[in-house]
Amino acid sequence: MIHIQFPPPDFKITSTNGQELIFDPFRKKYVVLTPEEWVRQNFLNYLVKEMDYPRALMSIEKEMQLGELRKRCDIVVYTREAEPWMIVECKEMGVPLNNLVLEQIVRYHIALPVPYLVITNGSHTWCCKMNTMEGKWEFVPSLPGYPDVQEPDNFEPTIER
């Protein structure tokens, strides 16, 4: 598990028709402030302000096709070469991070292969990196720094069954 100290929030929050909305600077619009959205906005804020991930190379609620189903990744981080590099799945605080959540993001990896998978509920965060030598995911103790160089040429995204 990775400990994250979120930076102080500087969110724009408003209320319309009794519903709280938060401004999402990535999507450039106000969205409903659900418990999951609160975690997503804090995590995005952390990636940009604390980890120096480039805001312009992140996609929010990226739609993808998974067999017959249409799914959405909460956050996809891309390399400077516009290659998918990390998928982040956000859950609301209090939702336990368990094998079901991990299996969900691994399924996303099938449609959008990346070397890093992250799951967070705001209180707890797990990060996995693909071990290409053994063909399986391994938990890592911290989030990776944003890549200024490409992953090794031998990166072949596969999952252990």
C-alpha cells in the first residue's frame, strides 16, 4: 500500500438545484460531486502538483470497448509519445480495495495495455507494475515518476491467468 498526502484542495465547488458540483479542470466543466469524484479530483490534484505528471497527458473517464461492453477508465496517463502508460481506478472512500477492484482494472488493461495499474479509494492506494520477465503483476511501494524516457523495448503487456 502507498501512503499519499493529498495537497490542500483548491477546488471550485458550487450548488445547482440542491446538487453539489465540482469544477473538473481536465474536462473543463462542472461535474456532480459524488464521493468517487471527490477521490478522483484529489488524486488528479496529487498527480499534477506533487508528482509533476503533465495535466495535458491525462484523460478522464476514457471510454473503451471491452468485448461487447463499453467501459470507462477513471484516469489514463499517457507518455509524451501519446502511448497509454498508466490506468487509475478510483473508488469512493470506504470502499475496500480488494481482488474485485484489482480484477476490474486488470480487465481494463486487456483493452488498453499499460505497464502500470493503480487503484485508490483516497485512503489507500495500490500500484502494480507488469513484470515482463515473469508475465505477472507485482505491487510496487510507490507511484512511479512520470516517464521522460520510454519503457524498455521488451515491454509486452500480458496478464497472468
